[in-house]
Amino acid sequence: MPQITFYKHAPIPLEMHKVRIVQKLNLLPTSQRLQKIKDSGYNTFQLHNSDIFLDMLTDSGVNAMSDDMESAMLRADDAYAGSESYFRMEKKLQELFGIQYCLPAHQGRACENILATRFVKPGNCVIMNYHFTTAKAHITRVGGRVEELVKDEGLVSQSNLPFKGNIDLEKLEACILKETPANVPFVRLEAGTNLIGGQPVSYENMKAATDICKKHGVLTVLDASLLQDNLYFMKTREEGMANKTVREITRMVADLFDIIYFSARKFGFARGGVILVRDRELYYSMEDLIPMFEGFLTYGGMSVREIEAMTVGFEESMDMNIISQGPQFVGYCVKALDDYGVPVITPGGGLGAHLDASRFVGYIPQEAYPAGALVCALYICGGIRGMERGTLSEERNADGSERMASMELVRLAFPRRVFTLSQTEYVIDRVKWIYDHRELIGGLRFVHEPKTLRFFTGVLEPIGDWPDKLAEAYQAEFGRDQ
Ligand code: F0G
């Protein structure tokens, strides 16, 4: 979005698109929402979409598609092998990233499975700025470990630092030396670092980190799932980048890495996944895993219609008018909440606004899942679905004890170009009400706890009857129908 200045109105983000297809929304009465959250085991992943007013669970696979993406789907070339749709995608990725080899997969975690299966051996240590849930689960599944070396400032909830996703360069080199390069199958940098609030990594930091890896002969991997937000922040926040085009910055970033993978449920605004590989031998060493786990090498488990759509989506990701929408809406929401005194991660990143549950409901101990409880409160009071990104999203230690998350966050994702500014205002308003009544919120405990990725399917219950009391107070304020 360009910075359009207003005559009388205070500055607000101005959409550079218009809405041409809409989906009707339901806002159930509070009493029904209370029942639905009970039925879902106090786990927002288990809610039905039709019971949700504003679905801010994720931006994965739910971004609005453009007319050009939709129309590209019509020319999809269905073939088990040799689809033209695939070759169009490969060509576009080669053009944008300058990397020759491409392996398709059905989504981002499938790429992570391929990379972990190929590179990680028991006892290996994969170094990262910060983990993502599925990336870590695949590495530990094959016996590896994860070392997270985001700079300390990345975990400070309120700040004005522009690149809180940066990796600590001194710790990176020390860790490679301590582990020995042979025990580090790759270093993974995650653009737009998801679990610490969608915080970007600077080009300068990526360059210095990959230089260290090269010096020690360690493979470099970029998780580019949130690259479009990171590119926006590089262009707007990083010195020397303002005059470069997004396309130029993309190429500068790509040139640093041996392997780039992404979830095309995020990057490309469609649904799929891709691994890009610079070196031919490396490519050959992974090639056979694609038909084994995903599908033939020219679709990798993706629908060819999606492949056509994402190819247009990659090109659209080079347009500042398009990639600025997410960060600008997130920035607007974060500023309004911060002005209200609601604890929120600052500065706003990409992906979504992140409430800091450790300050919002700081009296709830981490083992009673404060962020999980706050997510339930948001659904009861407003029909908004967010996602817990804290201790509930971690896995237990080998001895069964809780592994406490470094941050207890509630993510309110902004799928791109989906919500309007008035819906954003509603979210801000309801979050403020909940903050002013936060003492009514209590903790949660597991009734059924899966071992791996427990946040997806776990069943919980409230400690005490706080959801009923919270719903009562909400109804007293807003009436029975909202
Ligand atoms: N890497 C990052 C940085 C992600 O954010 C995700 C997914 C993945 C990998 C895995 O990709 O979902 O296509 O298998 N993030 C989603 C989210 C699930 O809600 O943040 P996937």
C-alpha cells in the first residue's frame, strides 16, 4: 500500500484492492459460543469454521486470492508427469530466486520432513534463529536436536527494534565450533520469525550468518514461508534498501542460501510447498524422497490448479502494494492495542498481532497455559479465533516435565486482504474489553494430551468455572445476542 496522506482523517492503511467475492459470517450468541468451546475441548483448532465470526487462527492457506490467481487456475494442465503448470512454476521460481533445482511438496512441513529425513542423523544439532513447531518436530523425530540462537532482544516483548528475528552471530559461531561442523547438518534461518511474533531478520544479519556457515562448511537453509513480510520490512526498515526493488532484495537474499524452502500456503498465497536447491548433487540426493512421500516430481502432492495460482502469487509477492497490506494492518492493530495499554508484542511484525499473555494474565502459571486460556476467552467474548503460541504449543521434556515456552503469545493472524478495517476495529474493541476484565480468566489443564504437536488435537478443561463467569460478564455488557 502506498503511503496515501489524508486531508482531515488520521493516517490509516488504505487498501489497494477491491472485494469482489464475499463469504457470509456467523456471530453466534455468547451462550452458544460457550457451549462450542466446551465441545471443542477448549482447543480452538477443534472449532467448526461456521461457529466462528472472525477466524484469525492463521494466515496459512486462507489468504484472499487475486482475480489473476483465480483465472490462472483455469489453464491448469493435469498430468501425472510433465505438467506444463509445474514447468511454469519452476521457471518463475528460477527467475525470482536464481536457483536452478526445484522439488515440489504438498505443504511446508512436507519440505521439513524431506530435509530432516535427508540431512539429520541421531545426535545432530540443527541451529536456528528460532524454531517453528513442525520444523522442530521433524528434526527431533529423526533423533536430532534444535539449538535456538535468536538474539536476546528478540524475546523482549516491548521494543522498538526493527529486526527482532536476527540470530546471535557470536553464539552461532561458538555453537558450530562446540558441536563441530560435522555435527551440524544445516543452519536454518526463518524469515518473518513466526513464533516470536512474526519478527523479521535483516539482510545484514542473514549475510553475516551465512558467511559464518560458509567459513565452516555448514549448509545454509532459509525457511521463506513468511518471506513476503520480511521483504516488506527489509525495504521499509533496513538502511540502504529503500531504493532497491522487492525483486532485487529477493535475489540478494536468495543468493545467500544453499537451500530455500517454503510453505506456499503462505508465500504465494495458495496451498503447497517447494524446496529450492542450488547444487545438483544435493538435489539428486533428495529427489527420490519426493515420489516416495509426496507425489511425482512435477506435482509433489499439490493440485496443478494450486500450482498455477501460486505461480501468479509469487509474482504478486514482488509488488509492494500487495505485500504491504498484512504488515500495515498488523501495525495498525498493534498500535491501537498498545495505545490502550494492552500488552502486545512491539514493534508489530508480519503475520498477525501478538498478545503477550504472560503480562495479560500474568497470574496464571505457565503450566496452566495462560495463552491457551486467553485464546478461549477471545472466542467466548467476541467469536474471534486466535492461536495459542506458548507452552501449550511446546512438547514435554523427555522426563515428562513441562517445557516452558520462552514467550506466551496469543496470535491474531491477519490472513492477507481478508479482513476490513472495521473488523480490525471490532477485534481491538473486544480485546480491550477482555483486558479490562482479565481477572475473570483462569487456567486450563489437559484431559487428553497427545505426545506430539499436542496443541492440534489435545482436549482441555478449565480450572474452575471461569468461562461461565466470563460469559456472564460479557452478556451483562453487550446483551445476549452478541
Ligand atoms: N515454516 C513456517 C515459518 C511456518 O509458519 C509454517 C506454517 C511452516 C513452516 C509449515 O508449513 O503449514 O504449509 O506445513 N505455519 C502455519 C501457521 C501452520 O499457522 O503459522 P505448512
